[in-house]
Amino acid sequence: MSTTPPPQTYRVKSFGCQMNVYDGERMAELLAQQGIRPAAEGEDADLVVLNTCHIREKAAEKVYSDIGRIVKDWGRDDGSSPLIAVAGCVAQAEGEEIMARAPAVKMVVGPQAYHRLPAMIEQATLGKRAVDTDMPAETKFGALPARRKVGPTAFLTVQEGCDKFCTYCVVPYTRGAEISRPFNDLVAEAQRLVEAGAREITLLGQNVNAWRDTGRDGSNRGLEKLIETLSDIPELARIRYTTSHPNDMTEGLIAAHGDLPKLMPFLHLPVQAGSDRVLKAMNRSHTIDSYLRVLDRVRAVRPDIALSGDFIVGFPGETDAEFEETLKLVDAVGYAQCFSFKYSPRPGTPAATMADQIPAEVMDERLQRLQAALNRNQLAFNQRSVGQRCTVLVERKGKHPGQWLGKSPWLQSVHFTGAAEIGSLVEVDLVEAGPNSLSGRLLG
């Protein structure tokens, strides 16, 4: 059994959703705590962690392609090889198969077990391959290091897993049942994020608005109470949350959009399709009417709310008429932003074995039409913003000298020139709109 020197450098490559980004950041912090430094640009990393997403079709094949590329591009001629770890949802779903198909992989770790990565690395240096896809009852978060330095925006996972079991989705199988992190733990971590440099925090969850906490007095606190408490952190300027389910939009959370100024006027609320029959086949447990009524209640308390959503085209059995209903919904809502995808069968999900799978060319045509409608909506929303004055959180330097890039309260990218610094909040007049960003004029 051959041994490998302990890794001195690492690289974490994350795919997919914001929760994977959060997990990737936490794994990087965990590795740094072990004295392993991030590899420089162009430098071979001793340890490569592929933090995978299983939502899209052929996700596993892309992982194997990446593994082959890492091995092929290894630039050292001393007979050594990189330590490769596959983490995330593909790891959870296909752990043993990855080990069988990819001998270069030394570690496979699921999204609920990555806090045990240091012990797995130690085994790997001794020549032992390891798979850990357990979903332990104890939370991983207590084993993760404190956040030391973050940018002006930061993610905070408050809830994981899903109990909804939409027929197209693998999340309940790869992330497990819905689990809410304790209230006090989240408040403490948010405080540390602010101390580390965050001005804006986005609360994350597979169904983030399903977050609940039972107090010692038996009281049941929902997401709005957590947002209200975080609003009391003086240096925290902005709060967002994603991704939500329509059935978990409580009256208290809706009211928070009108009552809490630090809660930004942006709501990502996936609907997935515009047909009630398709929604029922998806097991979405809401109707178009109930979805629109939620949006009406949010708009009543926050008229300037920017709305975002997710859409799937080509779900098994979707007819041309049902797809037209989706287009009608898009125009009725007027989304500011959206994500749209072709349906892709995920192994083990009920939809994968449904009859009337839609031909690829039909899905392609529908997706193009949907995205054209969504792009029109996004451009129209941006154009309506021209002439407004808003606060922009500066996130980074722009492409041109003296240019800065930040986000409006409505999550639009805004670029401007002038005297600013990363992490500052500046007043900007919005003067020009494009499909994906706005130009602003810095005041003062």
C-alpha cells in the first residue's frame, strides 16, 4: 500500500446552487484549519475537491470528465498524483460507483459528512480509499471552524433537506429530510460573519422558508423571527433568503417584507410550470391560483418587490397548450429574474419512469421561447428602474479603470465610476438599463 505526503495545497471546485457554494467555502475553511493553503492560479493542487451537484442531467458524467482532466493535467513528473475527493450530491447518490469507475478518486464524501474530510485525507495519505455518505443525526455545523474573513456578501445555511418529494427532484435522497439549524447558533454565526466583513447575508435552504425553531418555552419561531433578530445586528445592512416554497410563505414572513427594512425587496419563489395538471404531476402541492395569491399578498406589503422563480419545460406529458399556460403566467407576473431548465430525468425519481417523455427537440424549442419571454421581462424590469435613486452595495472592481460593481436592493448588477471601496454602501442614480445590468451615476 503506497503512501502519499500530506497535502500542502488544495483547490475546491463547486458546482450548482448557492448551498453548494456555501458548502465549498466551509470545506475550504476546514482545510485551511488543517494548515493546507489554497493553490495559486496555475499551480497544481495536492488536493482537489469536486463539490458536485446532481440536479442536472449527466451530472455524474461531467464529474468523471473533470477527474480525467485533473489527472491528465497533473504537471509534476516525480511520479506523484493528486489526491482527488468527490463531495456533494453526486457523491451522495453514486459513492460506491464513483470509487469503482474512477481509481484516481481517493475520497467520496456526502453533503452531510464533509466535516469528516480531515480524517479521510489522513486515511488517503496512507493509501486507503474512503467513502462517507452517512447522514448522521448530529449536525455537521458544530464541527466546522469559525468564519474568519468573508466578502461584503455571505451565505448562511439555515435549513437543509426537503420533505416535499417533487417527482422530478433528487434533493430528498441526496440531502435528506428537512432539518432546521438552531436559532441561537444561526444568530451567533451571523454575528461572526458580520465581524468577518459581511454587510449582506443570504439565508440558504433547500426550502429556506420551512425553517422553524422551537424555543425553550415551547414557542415556534419561523423564518421571519430569525430575520427580525438578525436585523438588530448594527453592521449588517441587508438580508436576503432563498430558495422558498410557495406553501411555506406564512403570513408572518409575508408581513416581514413590509416591516423589516433590512430585508431586501426581492423574492425567489419557484413555481416550475404554469399548468395545474403539470404541477400536480410534479407533486408541487400548490396551484397557479394559490401561487398568484401569495404574490399578491407580498406585493400588498412591499409594492416594489422584485420577483424571481424557477421553471422546468418539457416535464413528462406536458402538452403544447400547457406550455402556453406557462408563457401566460410569465407575462402575468413580470419576473425580474428567473432560472429555466429543460426537464432531465434523474435516476430514482418517479418522473424518470413516467410515460410521455418529451422529445429533446421539443424541449429545446420550448426553452428558447420561455427564455425569450423571461429575458423580455427582465429587461422591462431593469428599464423601469431607470430614473430611480437607490443604495448599491459595492462588491468588487469593474472591468474598466475606476469602475465598480455592486447590487441594487432588487439584486440587479449596477456598475458605476467614482470614489468607492469594496463593502461600502453608496447612493446611485440609475441612468441606463441593459438586459443583465444597469449603469449608475454615483452621487456626491
